[in-house]
Amino acid sequence: MPSTVLVRRRARARSRSPPGEFGCERRTRPRLEEESGRGGQDGREEMVSSLPDDMLVEVFKRLSPPTDIVRCAVVCRRWRVLVSSAGCLSAPPPHFGFFRNYGPSPLPPFVPTAGVGLDLDPGVLSVPRACGAVLVDCRGRRLLLRELGAGSARELKLLVCNPLGKTSVRLPSRYIAGHKVACCALVLGENAAFRVVVVLFAAALAHFDILVYSSVASAWEAATGSLKKSMNPRQGPSVVIGDVVYKLQTEDNYIMAVDVNKMTLSAVPLPNIGMLLYAGNHWIGKTATGRLCLFALREQLNLAVWVLEEPGKWVVRLAVNLRGLMNPAAVGDLSHMKLSAKISDQLRGCKLVSFGAFCEGTGALFFVMADWVVVLNMATWRMERLWRNTDESTPLGDVFPLEMMAWPPSRGNLVKKE
């Protein structure tokens, strides 16, 4: 594959989506004399509202963080201010939780780790239950989903969803018959603006198409280019650095690089890792300074990190043994379980360890260890198990973490789960 491929732009096809509808009905509190005559729940709410701040703080301090504290913080502005100023939380959780693709479910379910449910609503997405949708990318607390169902092999139907705001945008569909989707990535802009990048490989000819949708223009822009040989699309993670989308081509020893502005496609060769690469034992991410990095799991659970210092120059930054980070208080019985990143070691009774996700917002690595989802904070090197999959018929795959926002969350950012 050439290092850089010039492309030929095609005319922009405009298709504007219908404007969203928002309700902003004003809500006011009833008069006190009207409230005093009410009983039942209204009376109880009035009693709670009349409690002084110091008593409410004492109640908050006796709740279990973070689940109950988060729920209290989204009740009203007064409670949020009290929770924030009273020091009821020692430290905010870095993530709301994570989504995961789950076959029998029409929409990817959400696993809450901070007490706030953010399951996707078919009504918000306007996705028929008979079709369903799968997650293809997640970035900046927004999701990119692809609708399934009849005709999905011929037509690409994508949606961008904000699970916190309970809103979604349906992109104009694209006819893709005769092509395979090699990459679907979400690139965030200022405020609510975003772009969606799609790379298509022709099934027979050695050429590719780059499609970029802009929410500002409400239009797709297309470009084409030629390859030296036909390529097969592979599953793998993506990371966005500036205006470039990097997509790991698992088992192909290179990283696809798509320049969103120039509409060009190039390849970044992987470093000489010195081990057999397969799906799950290597991943990509970015450093705090915005450099592309590669993670690899060697035998004996050694995590190695390479950083692309300059074009063509990978440098090993660190290597750490994950076993030494497994505090029993944080990971439980995983600390003494037989774990291995080598697939063949399962024949010796070892449970498999693989990468699950990299969160660009927090710089955290997610692993799938046995039937647990485990997160590693790369800043503090603290490892913690988050959730266990008890359904043996649906093995864990990639996860899509949703990072926390301003803490505590406000009512305007969250919808309280009843």
C-alpha cells in the first residue's frame, strides 16, 4: 500500500436533515399556600425541600458514593451545589460506564458504573426494533451507530447519538453495493459540530472511496483513490488526532491513516513488536501530548507501549507487568486467577486477557479479563474491575466507554433514571 495516495474529488451531494424539534415549556413552582394543602408525595417533597442545607449535607454524606450521590446531584440545582461544595465525593468517577454490542438486543445496552442509566431509546434513535443498530465508534460522549436490517449490505445508514442529551442525528444514507466498509469514525468539532469519516474498499477492484459527512454543511463529500492491491477490511479500533483518523488494521501490520481535510489515505507500518499479532492482543491510542501510540500484550501479561515520535520512528516508552498492578482489593479474585494474553494458553486452563477499548477523553485502557471488564488508569496505574458478564452464551467483545463530564452532573446534562 503506498505511503500517500492522491485522490480525485467528486461533487458534493447535499442532503439536509430536517431540523430538530425541541420543547422548552417553562416550569414554575406552585404557591406555598397551594402546596401546604396537598398531601402524599407533594407533602413529602415539601418537607424535604424545607430542610436546611446543613441537614441535607449530613444526609448526603451517609449515602454510598458514587451511585446515590450522582442521583442526588441531578435532582435540582440546590442539591447539586450542596453535593459539590460539601465534599461528599472524595473523587469523581472518570466514566459514566460503557456501552457494548450485544447480539440479541436491538440496541447496544449500557453498563452504568456511576449510578446513571443511559440506555439508548429506540424512540430517540428512530431505529425500528426489527432492524436494530450496532456501535461502530464512540468519542467525546457521543456514539456512532450503524443501522442493521434488510438492505444494510447495500445501503449505509449511520446515526450520531448523544446519550446524555437523549438526542440523535440521522445521516443521509449512502449506497455502498459492491464495497466493503473498512472504517467508520466520528470526528468531533467545536460545540455540537461533528464529521463522520467512512472508508470503502471495492470488493473486486483495487481502489477505495473516502466519504466525509459534515454536520455544519449537512452534506457528504467524496473522494476516490487507487491501491496497489486489493485490501480486505479488518475490525479494529480507531483514534483521532487532530484531523487524522487512525484505524488499526488488525493482523495486517499497518495502521490506516485518513486525513479528513485533504481526503487522502496512507499507511503507518507497525513497529517490530517481536510477537505474533492477532485480534485483541494489540491496540492503538494517543498520548496526553497527542501522539499516536501502540499497546501490545506480551506473554506473562506484560504491557508494552510504543509511541510514534516522528514519521516512521516508533520508540518504546514503557513496559509494565499487569500482574503487579492487580490489587486484590480492586480486582478481587482476578489477582490469583490464571490469566494469559496467548490464545493457546486456554488449553492449559488460563483465562484469556485482551484489549477492550481506549478512552481518548481519559487516557484509560479497558481490558476484557476472563468474564470481567477491567479499566486501567494510565495516570495513576490503578486497575479496577468494573463489571462481570454472567451470560456465557454472549462472550464479551469490544466496549465503548463514556467518560464523565463536569462533576457533579447537572440536570441539563443528564436525565434522571426513574
